[in-house]
Amino acid sequence: MFRRFGVLAVAALGVTLVGAVPATAETGRAFPTQFALPNGFMPEGIAIGDAPVAYFGSRKDGSLFRVNLVTGRGEFFSQGPGTPSTGLKIDRRGRLFVSGASGGDGRVVDARSGKVLASYKFATTTDTFINDVVVTDHAAWFTESRGAVLYKLPLRHGRLPKTFETLPLTGDFVLTPGTNANGIATTPDGRSLLIVQSSTGKLFKVDPATGVTKQVDLAGEVLTAGDGLLREGNTLFVVQNRLNTVEKFALDRTGSTGKLLAKATDPRFDVPSTVASFGHRLYLPNARFSTPPTPDTPYTAVAIPRP
């Protein structure tokens, strides 16, 4: 399934399988519940499409790494630009949309070949952090953690645009010190966007046409250290990184209200940042934000049952 790239081959990386879950009816094979990422990789984002393959981005240099979820084996497949890669999403055309964090940019990468298909410089100031991304049928939306804006790539008939659009955020969303807009998802009806503000623990609904925001009523729940978002149907999963917790909410159709259904944690969590799903499991990379990074620092991703 995977190509090999010289010294970055899987055998040289020593990626190993740790643990297993029961075989699934879909595959008849056991899936790993934990797998190693390269030492010093500094993961943050994760993306999984229809195939059992997970994609990760490096905060160190932006390189991309993919793992076969059936075997736990992985490899580098796209060299980074030297600046971080954070949020990732994959579309049905096999394209990875990558947030460029402090690089102030985003890029689109062929998930098979690793070729950069397009790149966009969203911000020229040093006070920028392009944190996460969500892809819809009509656009890719990127969050900016240092400003009250979203960046939009219009996808007319699936074609990548030459330029991007900037959507100022107004309404209930107000910039505060720290990390502002972080994870992003769509509402169940697909008409609006959801963003979590890490610094306040609030969730906001965004009108993609006007940028007007309204705080989502979570019945008093505060999303402290809110990071990656994953919505499936009316269910929203929120990663609370430094709390080592994933919260599960039931949203109304418009995404205006949410009810907490469950909280999940795991002894293997070490500041997980984002979340993706495959089958009956959630997959989370351990970003280890509280651990000083070195070239030898180990990193893992873990799978847990859906809460």
C-alpha cells in the first residue's frame, strides 16, 4: 500500500505495533490500539478518510507521516516546508488540506504521492497561527488563532483556487489573550461552522456568509483547553488537550445547542490534540505539549472505543 522513501523507510524508522483490539467484521483482522510515531516528530493534527490510513503532521518541520491502521506500520511521504503542520483534513479526492501554524499558510498535498498541489500565504505578519481546517463540498476553512478571522478556499467543482478569501468574525466571538479559534467543524445541517476558542472554553457557531458568530449553548459546560473537533451526524467530539479528555456532545440540527453525553480519558493520553475516527474507534495523536521536545522524544497515537 505504501511507497518507501530511501532512509525514511518504515524499517529504518522502527515503527512498531503495540496492543490490538478484537478483529472487526469489516476486516476480519485486529487493529492496533497504539502505534509509535517517529521520535522527535512532534505530532498535532490527524486525518483519516474512507481507507484505514491515518495522516499526521509534524510541528517540528511540517513533514507528513502516514500509518496503516490495520498493521500499525508507517512512513514519511511528504517533506515539510520547515515550518509546522498542525490541523489536517482529507477530502474524497485524496487531497490533504494542511494548516501551516506559525508559517501563516496552508497547503494542499496529494495523499498518495506527497506532492504539494497548491499553497496559500494567508498572513504575512509574525503574529499568526493557522491552527486547523475543515473541508466541505464547497470550501476549505482554516482557523486563525491570533485573529478574529477565518480563511476560505472556495472549491468550485472541486478545483483548487488560485486565491483565498478572508472572513472577519463578528458577534459573540471576542479575541482574548492566548489561543483563540482552534478546532473547526460543520454543524449537523451543514449550513454553519463551529469553532472552539481555547482561551475561553467557548464553542461558537459561525455564519459562513457573514462571519457573524453566536455562542453555542452547552448547558454550562466549559471546553477548557478545547482543541480538535470532530462532528459525525449530530455528535460532536471535543478534545481537551491538557485535561487528557475527550467530551461527547449531542447537538441540535442547527448546532445552536449541545448536551454533554459522555467524557472519556485514557491512561495512555499524553496531551492529545486532535481526533479522527475509523470504524468504532477514535484515534488521537499525543502532542505532549508539556514535554520539552528533543530529537529523541518518543511520540505515539492511540485508539479508544467511541465513548
